[in-house]
Amino acid sequence: LALVRPDGSICHEFTPRFPSQTSDISYGLTYIEGFDRYQYGYFDSPTPRSENGQGRIGIVEDKVNFSIEGGIFTGAFQLTLDVDNPNADIYYTVDDTEPTIHSTRYSNPISITTMSAVRARAIEPGKISGPVSGEYYVFLASSVQDFNSDLPLLVIDNFGKGALGDNDATTPHLFKSSVVGIFSPQLDGRSRLADTPEILTRAGAKVRGVSSSTFAKKGYAIEFWDEHNQDKSLPVLDMPADSDWVLYAPYYFDRAMIRNSLIFALSNQTGRYAPRTRFVEVFLNTDGGALNAGDYIGVYVLMEKIKRGEERVAVEKLDTTNNAEPEIAGGYIFKNDWLESGEIGWYTAMG
């Protein structure tokens, strides 16, 4: 965010990025008397058309520390939390909701006995709450503790929030907060659910497609998230880092399961971009509790979502002011498909 003069020079800028914001709290500069300088700060009282200075408040910068990192577990354990700030209290949740002053105040170790998404933050009276930290604990039932494959394994667990896209007809394609774990083959060429996952992260997950969403084997979309539900780019199975991924479900039109992956691979080998793919075996747990054999949903193609990006479709972003060359020169992405909720498109005459 910057104030720019007509000649293009910068009068003032917030760099490298604008800081985290909180509802009903502003952020800006205030003049420090006696030091003849300005200082950044948060404010809880508006002062339109006058200098900032009234109501300047502090912010808690300390993150909560977890005694046990997230991962895969087969038995219960006690989790302890602590923060370096002696004036702050810790508030936490175990259901993936964001912790606030109204959440549970930490005082004793937390018993973790089943799938849990523990999120916590430090809160100090009179200051803006600290950043949210989270760890995610996936439990394996005895039926899958020895599960292994020569393919990578992918687990989606949405903390018992119910089927993705099926339980709400009015919003069938909204992302549901989840945890995604990805397990790579080890030195012996086998992937195991009991191994340490290559990735274990918060994510949004949803059913993908329109007509195909009615198939017995559904496709899914995954979007990696940070603690504020913003995109988080991660490399997956030797594919370049990004936040958006597709679980393509070969079904009626590709029972051999290789048609798309084969032609995509050939395209990339000739130097023309196509989505990179990896075959994976997938577990989807939507009813809570430990991951079990009944959560297995089959072999899928994990693939890159087609989108603008340096490692995806390398075209420049356009905005409404780009309406003449050279800004409009270059490549474009067109989607010839059904329109999903919120998408804008157009129709042409049939030739």
C-alpha cells in the first residue's frame, strides 16, 4: 500500500507488505513528541482529518508453542501449550475454528484422543491478539495402521463436517476447512499411512465439477490454506509449489485411468505446458473419528489446476484498464465448460 505522487514518486509506502488487520482497529503513523519522528501503530479510536495519536494500542507478536507437532497417531496423548509472553493468556479450540477471547482458556494439558485441529493464540488485555498457530493430529484406526501402497497416499479429513458438497444443496461447491496429508514412497518404494507425511496442512476441500459431481466416484478440488484461510503454496510430489490442486476421478470415460495423464505428459515432454500429474490412493474422512478402511475412496489423479502462474499457464494478468496493445498482447486462458457458482462467461452462436 502506498501514496504515489502524480510524477510516480512514492510519498509513503508500507513495505514489504501491509500488516495483519483486526476488525474495528486501524493501522497507521503517529507523530512521537520529543523525538521528531513518526512511528507505526494500531488505533482503536478514529481521528478523521486530524493526526493519529489518540487510542494507540499494542499488539501481541508472540506465537503459541505446541509440545507435540501435528502428524499421524494411533494412541492418545497430552498436549501442552506455552507462550514466551508472561502477560498473555492462551486461548484455544480443537475443532478448527479460530480462537478468540471467548474460546477455552488454556490452563492444563489437553487430552488428544481423536482427530483434532488445535488452534491457539496469545491474548493480552488492552492489546491486539497474537497470531493464530495450529497443529493437526490425525488418528489411524487399526484397520489402516498397516496400509501401504506403491503409489503416494493422500488423506483428506474435514473434522467431521460431513460430505463435501453433498449435504447443502444451496452451496454445493463451497470449500470446507480440512487437513490434507500426503505420504510419499520411502526407500523400499512403499508409502505407508503410519509414516511421517511429506505434507500435513490446513486446506479447503470441495466436490469438483457440475455434471460429474453426480458420478458415483466424485472429483475434488483442494486449496492449501494458512491460518487465515489464505492461499499457501507448497510443492507436492516433486511438482512446483502452488496452492490449488485437483483430484481428477477417471470414471465413465476413462476406465483405463491413463488417457489424460498420458497426453499431458507427452505435451510437457514436447515443451508445451499441460498439467503435471501423479497417481495417488485417497482416503476421505468426513464423519469424524479415526481414519479407517471405510474412508478409502480409490485411485485418483492428483494434478495441477489450470490457472495463471509462472509454473502453470505463464500469461500476464489483465485488469479493466488494459484495453489496448501492448497490454492486451500475449496469451489468454479460455474455459469451455459449465459455469460454476460465481463464474462469469458468455455464449456464442452455433456454427
